[in-house]
Amino acid sequence: MRKHPSTGEPIPRRFIREVICEHNDEPVLSWDWGWGVSANPYLSFRIRSGASGDRIRIRWVEDNGQIGSLATSVSSQGAPEQPTDSTQSTSQRTPETIAMKSSLVAACILTFGASGFSHAADDITPADEPEPGQVLFETHGCSNCHGTDGVHPEAKYVPILRGKSADYLLKQANAIFSGADGEGRAHFMHDQFCIGETPDEGCYPLPSALALREIADWLGGAVEPAGEARTPRGLSVSAAQAYEQLQALGERALFIDIRTRAEVAFLGMPTDADANIPYMTAGNFDEWDEAEQTFKLRPNSEFTARVGDLVQVRGLDQDTPIYLICRSGSRSAKAANILDLAGYRKVYTITDGYEGAKAEYGPRKGERVVNGWKNAGLPWSYRLNKTAMYWDL
């Protein structure tokens, strides 16, 4: 447990469930996080009218039911224009935007577990800082909150997360567990979703990469897979997104499992897949891949032709949306590239695949429990459809 920087007293861990912002004891019209030109954070309030010296109070409800509060005077960016008619009622005044001092905002961010500077502000005790192994995907009652990324006090603030890819978000989340020096100990927030601290070290419910991709969407950033997972047309979806889109498209799309027959036989298959057409084959399992420490896979020379046969049998064409799924998203991207070269213009790679990525931390490190079709709870079965299987011709 962390200690107070001044008194040395232990600081209990807290998690914020609800936030209320008030201007002179009246609820503000709205409020939002932002970042200045020097990457200094600020908290902006939308109020009916205000001036320096007005009081802003922020109250929050913690997970244990306790209520905390922080109060400070308004510091405006430029003097807000006052109404010319002194008899004008408060409700008739023109709304103003007030930006708070960075010290106040740092304190507010801390209450969400992202920083350690709150002792510089009034009426608040610093909450604990994130520590390796103590993060949780949780909900809270914050409204009008947008992407916020805070770091430990020994590091500088990092820019807002708008436009960041899911891979970036996942890397930052992993940094919390690794405790690597110089990495941002990230706190992600959007409306009612955030990553915050857990009360004990035995808890490892980090959000899946799927959840992080959804967060990236909420933050307004284009979610693109990195490196070999990219496709020429940038057509990539998560398993959950693919399932939703396939349900909507029905017979106007194809869903192809491109894993090997052995993978399908022993690990099951999405129940809605139209066919298993392997992109790679294991042959007779007579070659060893030293780098991967497993049996070597060979490209399936009939892959493109077999996809073409399926398209023709279904009465579709090369503009048909085709969704490819492999184990974890690598082979499906490569297969999408091959089909794109063959003239298929709407080939989607399912980025997290059937089994998903391996956990890099926690008690299940090395297991494929992070994301993917199965981990997302989407329909699959060990019972296979004979007509959808891949047969040698």
C-alpha cells in the first residue's frame, strides 16, 4: 500500500463510481477532459456564466460508499464576459466555458487512479497509484467523460488517446502489469467504461483486446491491426464485430474458417462458418518448424480456387463480403491479401481469430484466453458439419 507523500500514512485504494461537478452549488451544464498545447491537462466546465473567484466543487462516490469532494476557485482562460443587464436571471445568461488549473485537473485525474499530484490541490487526500497486477475493466457513473490517459507522478502526462490504435491501448495496459520504467501507466476512460485499480493483487480481469478495440472505436480512432495483420484495403474486424455483421448480411456474405483440418477437428469451429478451406496445410506432419517449435505448415496451393468454387456454388461474386478466421489473426490477413490479388474486393480478416492471443501476464500467462471467437462467447461447436469440411479432390 502506498503512503502519503507528506505524512507517511498508508493510503487506502479507492475506485470512483460517480462524479458530480458543481458551480456555486449548482450542477454545471456539462464538463469534459482536455489537453493543452503543452500536454498539460485541463478540466473544462460548461456553465451559464462565471468569473474568477467563483467556486467549483467536484464530488465523487467511492466504491465503499464514501463521498469525497474537492473545492477550488475558478481560473478562467480570459475573463468571461458578464451580462450587461444586471437584472438578467441566471437561467437567461449565455453559457460560458471555464477551464480549471492543471493542479486541480491532476487532482481530479488522480481520483480515477491515474496520477499522484492531488496533494497539491485543496480538500483531497491522494488516492493510491496503479501498481503492476492491479487493474480492472469497470463501469462508473461518469458522464461526458472522454479519453483520458494519465501516468505515474515520476513520468510526464501523455496526449489524449483519440486516434490511437487498439494495439497502442493494449501495450499501455500491459505496461501497468510489467511495471517497466518509462512506460505510461495508462488509465483509459470513455463514458461509463474505464480501466482502474482492483483491490487485491490476486485479481487479473484485464479487458480483452476485443474490449480495447471497442474502446478505441469509442475514442474516435480508426482501429487498424499492426504489421502482418494488415490487409491492402484495411478491412479488419474483431470476432464480435464479424458475428454482428454476418448476422445482418445473412446469405449475402461468406464466412470461411481457414485453419487446418486438424485444428478444426480437435478445437471445434464457429457454427455459422460456411466452410473450412485451409490457407495452410500440415501435410503428413513430417516436417518440423524450429522457430515456432511445432510442425511446419505449407501453403495450400488450392486455396484461392476452392474459395472461387464456394463463391460460384453460392451464386455470389467477387464483390461479396468474405470473412476469414484463423487461430489468432495472422494467417487470415495473409489469406485476405491473396484473395485481394485474385480480385475479391471485400475480404475481411478477423483480427483476434478463433482462439485469440496469448496472455502475457497473470496466472494464465501463455494461454490463449485474451480474446478471439471462443473467448467472446460466440457460437462454436466440436460437432462439425460434414458438408462444410475440406476434402481432397
